[in-house]
Amino acid sequence: MTTSLHQEPLPWYRQAARLVPLDLGLKSIGIPVFIAVFFAAYFYVLKNPAYPVTVMPITLLDRLIGFQPMALPLYVSLWVYVSLPPAFLANRRELYVYALAMAGTCLTGLIIFYFWPTTVPVANIDWALYPGVDFLKNMDASGNACPSLHVATAAFSGFWMHHLLRRFGAPLWVRLFNALWCTGIVYSTVATRQHVAVDMWAGLALGAFAAWWALRHLQRSGARHD
């Protein structure tokens, strides 16, 4: 009787699930605390800018992307999306690098908002006809526009999710779903008229740079530890 010396690798979803309980206390407390601190700073800066507010310009892309109230669920889904990457991180070193880069992304946006406050142009839309979007407009005023931190954090999370899914060996359709979800959130910021295209591009640049820095730092520090 012979036994195989090679064990079958765990499916990608089981690999991911095994990481969720690791440092669960730190993850479950750290994420909501970070979000609460961020929103406190966000609304303070929104109400107390250092200089007069600049109205962001409308571009051709804004005209091509019409107002789509059905994009609201995608917009709101950001808060689920940004919670996924830290849930699947393997150790505290990764958690700390992720948290530092995410905090740096948000802090960069808040500093820009304070010293260069921006807002989106007033849209010729009766928001009362769209209760969900109207609620969003009342909760989150149209300031703190550029760069869009909604886009920046979505892009940051998207790159991290892509990195993690490749590590787990997730199939192509899962990685495509991740890319489509991230793209949908980015699209929703313009489709709900919370941002204009210039805000979106600036947010993409900020989030992509922060993710590149963090993942490169992890790769280099991991190589030193090997």
C-alpha cells in the first residue's frame, strides 16, 4: 500500500476563509474605528475649509456618462468592498502596511480638501424624484470633490484584492468580477453626480499609487525576511 506524499492544494476560497479568523479582534475593531475617525475628519474639513471653494469643471466624459440613479447600490457597496482585503490578510505585518497605506491615502485627500476645497457643479436635477440619491446628497454634501476618495479607496482595495486573489490561485472569472466591481464603484461616482470625471481620474491616480507603494513595500520586506 502506498500513500501520496503530495497533498492537493486547498481551493482558493478555503485558503481565503482560513485567513478571516486570524487577528479577528484587530480586524473587527480596527476597521470600524478607522472608518469612524475618517468620517469625523472628513466632515470637519467639509465644513471648515481653509480657502474659498473651487467648482470642478465638466468634461466630455461627464456628458457621456448620464445621470443613473440605479448606480446608487454600486456607490454604497464601497463600504463592503473596502472591508474585504483586510479580512483576507495573512499576518500583522500585512495588516500594518495595508492600514498605513490606506491611512496615507485618506490623509492625503483630507489635506488637499482642506487647503484646496472643491465641489461639483450644481446639477439640473430634481433630487426629490430620486429618494435614494436625495438621501445621499443630504448625508454627503457635494464638497471634498477632488480627488475622489470614494474612487481612491475603491482603486486601492481593487489592487489589493487582485493581489490576494492571485495569491490564492482564484480563477479568472473571480478576478474579473473583482475588476468589474471596482470599475462599477468608480463609474457610480460620476453616474450619481457625486463627482465629476476630473475627481475620478485624480482619485484613481491616488489610490493606484498608494496600492503600488504598499504592495512593493511588502514584496521587498518579504524578500528580506526570506
